[in-house]
Amino acid sequence: MSIVELKDVNFVYGQGTPYEINALKNINLTVEHGSITGLIGHTGSGKSTLVQLLNGLLKPSSGQVLIDGTDIWAEPKKIRDIRFKVGLVMQYPEYQLFDETVRDDIAFGPKNMGLDEEEIKKRVIEAAEFSGLDSALLDKSPFDLSGGQKRRAALAGVMAMNPKLLVLDEPAAGLDPRGRREILGRIRTYGRESGTSVMIVSHSMEDMAKYCDRILVMCGGQLMMEGTCAEVFSRYNELIEVGLDVPQITKIAAALKKHGVDIGDDVYTVNFALARVAEFMGLSLDQIEGRLHHGS
């Protein structure tokens, strides 16, 4: 069974007013248990609206949002419980911090779930470790942390609820390359080790290619395409036509093809490209890497 299923979902802002905006149009999609799914699209494509539907912050104008096979709006009075199953980390999550200490901030969600003190303590420690937050920072004020530390503290606060689905809106926004690698790497490790399904919203195609299993592409409020990284990025011409980007290595592969070196349209990582170049040249991957190392 899928962790998420959207059936004929539409969402209209300002419905029935002169300012009506149809933000989502007939969305049908599924997200599998334990997967890491990327969500890409321009500003205004419907990404943020879609992720807010997943944990009940918004209610669809029509259609169904199912989590673990259950329509989340079947019992509106229980919608609060959905927010424990679907953890949403908004863009710049450090602005979600508000408690006196980092420890209290991370414990906020588990306390609202009605867990006992021992379980709360355990979850705080585990979530801090998963997010890469030093335990020495737990008793500090969240406002005394650096930007990167605040990001990890906010992430830990959602992880501590042990959600079945973790949704992150631009989790690496504003971070330097090292910071991006660390936080996205930890999110991937968390998903793999905990079995939690993860959805990442990002403008970085390199991040999508490196960390995601599947990709959903939004355009004009509609689901333009979905599939594995290879399937989506092999349609790079369509992505570029609507003003979206593709990984740099995919562009290089396309340029090589024009010059008679066809390593495929579905290249989306450097390692994948090296393997294809080795195959094209009739060499082993070790030979290719050796030539690159020696500059030949």
C-alpha cells in the first residue's frame, strides 16, 4: 500500500470570489512506503499547496488525500492526528523555533502526542543524533544557535514525532555546499534507517538526482511528469521547454550526443556518466578513473 495517494485533487484559493486561483488541477499521484521522492516545479506551480494538503493544513476543494489508505478528511475532528503522521518542515524552518531551550523545542511534538517522559527523552536524543545536532546544544536557547544548527533543531523537532511521512520544503535553502551535503545526507540516512517515507521540495536538480528515488514535476498546477530520476531527466528537452533545469551532467551528456558520443539520455549523476563513458569506450570503470586521475 502507498503511504500517500491523491485522487482527482483540486484546490482553489478564494473560491467563489473575483480573486479565485486554481492552484491544483486534477492531481493523481502515489508515494510509496520507504521512498525518497523529489518534488520540483517553478514558484507558483502548486508545490507548496500540494505539501500543505498532505498534513491537513489545507483541505482540497475536491478530491481525496489518503494517508496509509485513509482519507484524512473522513473525520475532520481527527485532522490533528494526521500532523503526527505527516511531519512538515517548512522552508527556513529555523523560524519555527520558539521554546526556551532546544530540548523543549524538540520535545514539543512528542508532548502533544501524549507520550510519557521517558519516551519523550528518548525521542529527543535520537532525533538530535539523526539531525546532526550536538547534544551539548540541547539546553541552550534555540536563538543562540547558528543558522545551520537552528535548521537541524527544527528538523529534529519533526523527526521526534516519528512521522510516517517527512515532508521538507527546500531543506537546504541558503546553506553552503558542505551544509547542503550534510543535511540532505542525514535526511536520506534517516529515511533509510527509520523506514520513514520522505518528500523533498527543491529547486536544485543536482540534489534531486543525488538523493531521490523518484521525482514529481509540477507545472501550472498540474502533475507534468513523474518517474525515476533516469525517466524524468531523460525528458530534459521537455523540462527545459517549461523553464526548468536539469543536472549539469545531463546537459553534458546531451552535448556529447551531438558530437557522436551517445552515452544515453538518462544520465543524471557523474558516476552514472562515467560508467556509460567506460561502456562506450570499451574500457573498465577503473581504467576511465585512472585516465582521469593521470589527466590523459
